[in-house]
Amino acid sequence: MGRRTDDERRVLTSRDTDQGIRGGFFVLRHALVEVARNASAFHTHHHASERPMVGADRWLRASLSDIASSCQRDYVLRGGTMEFESSGTLHILWVRIAVRAGGGHLIFGPKLPDSGLLLVDVTLEKDASGAVSITFRDVASLSVTYDAETDITLIGLLSGASNELDCNAWAVVRFLGNVCGLPDECSEAIPGQHGGAPLHIRHYTAGETHEICIVVKK
């Protein structure tokens, strides 16, 4: 794999990796079309009082099947923990989480044989304080990308193939803005198509823990 340094950014030139990343975004784009064809990417729910509040004393656990049967898609995270399980064959779900004072924890369990797909939009509201930790369990690697053209950060890519990037990640977390501070000395850049801005990417490795935790602060 060849790299070159340019303004403290490393440019990834591997064709296989480039195709894997673009393939992941192809899957994500079509999944978003399925679940949010006519909705705003960072839609604010007009009935905030109806959203379950996950406070510091709460630990909410739900599988994709649970979420699909409850039809609940909007939550408020305020210091608590939300743990998601992948069980839910054929389910492609979109969940919106508003983070307020106290931050909180998001946990994504191992990818099961009957895994579905979960897309999570996280919004850091004006009164958000503290940190949001995002943990993926039973993964070997994970990627974070930042697209300057859309001003969107994605945690977790969707490549699908067993030998590609993030093969055990069944969920993707999306933030508005550059919440992970890319580019930096640990990131690489995929040149944009047709002269567009590059896509910045950072890779994380789990090691013996088989778990990766990424912390986001406002």
C-alpha cells in the first residue's frame, strides 16, 4: 500500500481499500433511501415530550426486532446507557438520539447470524455536556470517516464482505459536523471523485479486547 504525506494528511492509494470504502457507502446510501426517503437526515421531532428519556439511572436494552415492533424511533440520552442488539433479520431501522446534559453511552452488541442493520443519527443539543461513548463489541476493526462536503461524520462502515473493512459492524452512527477532529496525524484521505473534497478516514483496531470505544465530546 503506497502513501504520501501532504499537509499532514496521508493519502490512501490502495485500490482494494478504496473500493471497499466506496462499496460501504453504496450500501449505506441505499439503506438510507429505504428508511428515510422523504425525511431530513437530522430531523427534530416535534413532540419532544413523547421521546423516552434515558437518564443517568437508566439502562435501555433493545434488539432490532424490539425496536421494529415498538415503532419507537426517537430517544433522548441524558447520562444513561442505550444498548442495542443486532437480532432482527431483514430489519433496516433508523433511530434518532438527541444528547442532552450528562452525555451517555451507546453500546452495539456482537453481530449475530440473524443481524439486521441499524442507522443511528446522534444530535448534540445546545445543553449537551459531558461525553458520549460509542462502543462496538466483538469487532476486530472499525473506521471513522468525515466528509467535508456534507459535514457529516460516520462511525462504522458497511462493506459486508468478510475480508473487508468493519465486517462485523452492523450499525452506523452519524453525527453532523467533524466531531472526531479529522483530518489528523492518525487519519488518511481518499481523493474525492471529479475533483471533490477528500474523504478523511481513521481506522481503529480492537486487539485482544475485541471491543472498540470511541468518545465524542461537544
